[in-house]
Amino acid sequence: MSSEARLYTFSQETKDHLRKFRLGTSRASDPQAVIYMIDKQTKEIRQDEDQTVYKSLDELADDLPDHSPRFILLSYPLTLPSGRLSVPYVMLYYLPTTCNAELRMLYAGAKELMRNTSEVTRIIDLESAEELEEVPEKLGAA
């Protein structure tokens, strides 16, 4: 077992939610996103307090903290240049430049564990909420 898996934990409820969200959004017609955070005391990775499922990147941008990292799971339906519909399931690794070194290290250490546990296909790094506007382009939208 990796050291990350011993340091950070997921409750069974969180694991179930991750699976349900991944499977439930695979055929979604609208963008869907959820925010995950790490509890600094317990090192538990869990969904943000309000447990909102965001339907737009603008809503999501409004709720991201200015000085604290977050993991965002995003299912984003888009039409590829070929005309085919695709629903990429990605993790947005939100790491604002203004957050402190302790938080940077905490989230950096959990990045791969979160990726593997949530079963995303790709990670997109973001340094500000404004960069969310570029996500459809990074995903290859037509």
C-alpha cells in the first residue's frame, strides 16, 4: 500500500458517492461538477460542506475559495470537431497561487490518490477560478 493511501482516507460514503457520480454523469447532457477538499486535521478527503452538484462552470467559479486548493470532479459533455458527442470525466486540480505552502503540500500529496480513487481519465491544473473558462477548449470542444 502506498504511503499516500495510509496518510489520506476516504469514508465508505465518499467512495460510494465518487462511484455514483462517475457512473451517473457518464451520459449527462449538462456539465456536472462536485468539489472535494481535504480535512486538515483528519486528512480525510471528502466532498465540500454544501455538497452542491454544479451545472455550470460559472457557478463553480463563484464557489471556489480564493486561497485554498480543491479537487473538482467534472463531467463535461461536448461535441468533438468530428461531430461526435463526448462526455470526458476529469479532475480539475485547483491550486491558487495565493495558498500557503502547507496546503500546497497537503493537496499535492493526495493528487494521485484522488485521481485513482475517483477514476478520472485526466487531470487539468488550474491556478485561478478564471481559468475554468478555458476548460472546454482544453477538453477539445468544437
